[in-house]
Amino acid sequence: MSETPVYSRITGTGSHLPEKIITNADLEKILDTDDQWIRERTGIQQRHIAAEGETTSDLAYEAAVKAMQAAGVSADELDMIVVGTTTPDLVFPSTACLLQARLGANGCTAMDVNAACSGFIYGLSVADNFIRTGSKKKVLVVGAETLTRMVDWNDRTTAVLFGDGAGAVVLEASEAPGVLSTHLHAAGEYADLLTATAGVSKGFTAEERGGLKIEMKGNEVFKVAVRTLGRIVDETLEANGMEKSDIDFLVPHQANLRIISATAKKLGMDMDQVVVTVHKHGNTSSASVPMALDEAVRSGQIKPGMTVLLEAFGGGFTWGSALIKM
Ligand code: ACO
């Protein structure tokens, strides 16, 4: 007799944004930029910024509590915590360990995954695989960032893009399909097109904040993002023997409205089947997909039984997708 396959299923979502908002008009006062340029090129109107002393694990905690409440799962039931982040509180302990202690989930596996903006999808894939092999049953997956901590506020080409926030899901073992497949890729040869410029091993300069800032060749990133996201959509559909029309909803990484529209067009989807939060959140890296998912679940846009495609693209380059039955 063959064993019943084990799937992982999303049983709860949550998100959290820091209180402070910086609008495009606020940025006009400190940079040679304007609201119209930012809206037309990116779709962004505002972004949330973590308060002084407010860390990635603080945002992660708030999002995690909401996801666990929605799932009806308590901290002592968790088998694993995976945090996708590129802006950890500290080099170590990992943000996942700090979150674990705060939740009171001590003893379970806890780790961070750094895949830049694809961090949540990478984390979801790690969790899904642990559940499918039967070694974990309840996993908290978080995407959390305080990216504005490394924004160079004098650089208009990047300062207008990024924001802070956190999103989370609880994944549980299930006999019914939930996560149908995940697909992860990376191309390290593009490292120079999108990079955080300093690190412990690479070394710091004497500049302010240790010389750490985000540098991006935006135009080239844009082209690779559109190309690779188009390819991963085909790969995901093919792996599941599905047609574009089988997807009910798209939850894309929120970097740029033009990239989102291009992916939706490729899928033949109307924009009312696409979750868009980039106008109010900016690019929150790993946090963007789980925050957008949570918003769409709580607003009732995404309903149980729907087939949903999550996708992301980020520094590395990394990119990934997850096809999910909600
Ligand atoms: N305000 C006004 N003008 C600006 C600004 C600004 N904030 N920023 C740039 N410009 C100017 C440039 O200097 C340039 O001027 P020039 O023609 O005189 O040289 C002009 O606008 C056009 O610049 P481009 O870079 O060609 O503009 P583009 O249309 O490509 O838009 C953008 C830039 C928004 C960054 C876009 O390329 C993009 O979204 N790229 C992808 C970003 C992304 O997906 N990142 C991945 C995830 S991030 C992560 O992993 C951390």
C-alpha cells in the first residue's frame, strides 16, 4: 500500500508595518526627485520606515503573532522558524533565534535565509521540503526587513524605492495539497548589478555606517527581472501541468509596478487578479510577498481553494516562485 503524500498548507497569514510613513513629497524635500517621476517609473507613492531602535525581529514578531493567531497555532507547537531577511538585527544570533526567544518557541529549529528579495520564497521552499519529508509539521515562515537602514538617503536612484515591514505565514502538514511546487534559482554572476556594499568579511570603509549602502544598476536589473520572471512562470506551470488560465491570483514581489504589469501580461491576467501593494509599501525585499499575501487573504481577494502564484526577484541575483492551493 502506498503512503498518503504529505503536503504543506498555509493555515494563517500575518503582516506588520512600522508606523512612520515617508511620502514622495517628503523625499522631494531632501533629494533631486519628484513625485511624478517616482510614480511613473515605479508606482511607489509612500513607504514605511522603522523607528529608531525598531529592528527586523520587532517587525517579524508582530507579523508572526498575527499569522499564528490566524492559524490557531501556539509557539510551543512550532517545529521550525525560518526568517527570510537581508537586514538581520545582528550577524548572530540569527533573527530567527531572536524571534524564537521572543515567541517562547524554544527548542525548535530556527534559521535565517538570505536570498535578498526572494528570501521569503526561498524560506517557504525550505519549510515546504521539511514538511514533505515528514521531519516537521508546523513551521513559521517570515519575511522581514529594515532595508531603509542601509539606504543612502543622498542617492535618488535607490532612496525612493525601499521600505520596511514584515509578513509571515504558518505552514502545516496536510493530506490535501497546499504548496503545489516551489522553484528557486540564482545567478551569482550578476552580483555587481544589485549589491549591499560592505560586510564583516569583505570589510568596511571609514565612511558613515561603515560604508554600507545599496547600489543598483536599476535599468539592467529591470531587464533581467522581467526576463527571468517570465521564464519562471513557464517553469512553474509546466511542472504542474497547468495552463496560465488555471492561476486565479498572482502575488508578485513588489519592486516596481511596471515589472508586476509585465508579469501579469505574460500570464494573460487582468490587474484585478494581481495583488499590488508597492504604491503604499515600496520595495520591502523579503517582506513584500508575505505582506501582499496577507493583505489579499484578509481583504477576501484571495479565498480558500484558489490557485495562487507567488514570485520574487532580488539581489544575487536570486529568483523563485511558489504555486499554492489556498
Ligand atoms: N528622481 C528623478 N530622476 C531619477 C531618479 C529619481 N528618484 N532616479 C533616477 N533618475 C534619473 C536617472 O538619473 C536617469 O537620468 P539620465 O537619463 O539623465 O541619466 C533617468 O532618471 C532614467 O534612469 P533609469 O535608471 O534608466 O530609470 P528606469 O526607468 O530604469 O527606472 C528603476 C529606475 C525604477 C530603478 C527601475 O530600473 C527598476 O525598478 N529596476 C528594478 C528594481 C528591482 O526590481 N530590484 C530588484 C529587487 S531589489 C533587492 O533585491 C534588494
